[in-house]
Amino acid sequence: MQSETPITSPRHVAIIMDGNGRWANARGLPRTAGHRAGVERVREAVRTAAEAEIEYLTLFAFSSENWNRPEQEVSDLMGLLRFFIRRDLAELHRENVCIRVIGCRQTIQPDIRALLNEAEERTRGNTGITLVIAFNYGARDELVRAVRQIAEAVRSGDMDAASIDEAALASRVDTAGIPDPDLVIRTSGEQRLSNFLLWQAAYSEFVFLPCLWPDFDRAAFLEALAEYGRRDRRYGAVSAPDLAVGS
């Protein structure tokens, strides 16, 4: 029998939570019902990640492109975010979860911005798993904002153009101080990043699952972790077995 425990637990897992709308449509329900079911899976995913001793869990909650969805759906999603934070913040805090939010906050509603700030401030000192919420996030926008910071530093004389390197950019992206994801999971069967962590996922392992996000339960999460444990991460190098056979 295969063990529930993955061979090697990744330090950082990022998840593209896809398929809420399709889940609802398949059941003859409004798309909002799918998003509500998806919120419940967030709670389970955080618990499972903590049990697996994952240090960082990043969830793609709302992309900068999602504003292009129908106005009512966007309104419903904003309501669900408010509901999730108000309902679950106290519990996450009690469970020692540290919350961090990435994405552009300047263009979002003031009350949501205040809720996100409150979640970060209230849990800042917690030492358990770090839950990274990607909200109003787009990787290209993130990189543009980071490059602007570097350009301003060069313009002001605080940085020399010749000194710009990977570390300079890494220290200015939204995830500065957080290790790059070891594993990126996407549900719903789609096999693309969709403008998610383009810089950070350069050497991530990818697991694409056919299940829709509201069906992503503990067993599916553990199977994705087990698949990660079977991978051989080489970062461009040659593995010892390959060297042995002269590859």
C-alpha cells in the first residue's frame, strides 16, 4: 500500500485554484456556488499543507485579469474574499498561520485593502505555515513594478546599472524574502501558468490535475506531493545516475 506521506515534502507549494465555474456549471448551479465551494477547499488545503510541514503555501486567489469577468461575478468574488477573511482570520491566527498578500493593492476597494492589511498585521508574528494570498496579482505587472523600482534607484544614483543582477530583481518582486515554489499545482486539467509567478517558477516542478478546485481534497493534495517526491530536481545539472551510465 502506498503511504500517505510524500517521500520529500516541498518547502513551498503554489496552487492555481482553477475550475470553480465549471464545477458549478456541471451541477446546474450559478458560478457563485462554485466559488463558495472553492473557499471551503482553501481551508482544507491550508490544514493539509501544515500537516505535511510545508512552510509556504501560495494560493492564486484573484488575478489582475479577473477584473474582465462579468461585473456580478467580480462582485461575488469580492464578497467571498470579505467573508473568508472575516470568518477565518481568527482561526488562522489561532493556528499560528502567518498571512502575506502579494499583488497590486492600489487599485482595489479601500475596505478590501484594509482587510488584507489587517490579516497581515494580525498574523505577522506567527511562526507556523505562511499562507501567501495572490490577490489582484499578475506576474507581468509584478515584474514591471520591480523594474520601475530598479530604474528609479539607478536614476537617483542609489544603484549603478552595472550592478543590476538577479538578486536585485528578486529583492523587489512581491515575494521578496520567500523561497521560490518547489511545486506548482494547477487543478481543472489546464496546463499553463496564466501569468502566475513567472519569475519565481523558473525551476518549479509542475503537477497538473484533472480535478476541479472544489474537488481538490486532502487525498488529491497528498497525491500531488507524492508525485513531487518522485521527481528528480536537477536545476540544469546532470543527476548521479545519468553520470553513471555516461549520459
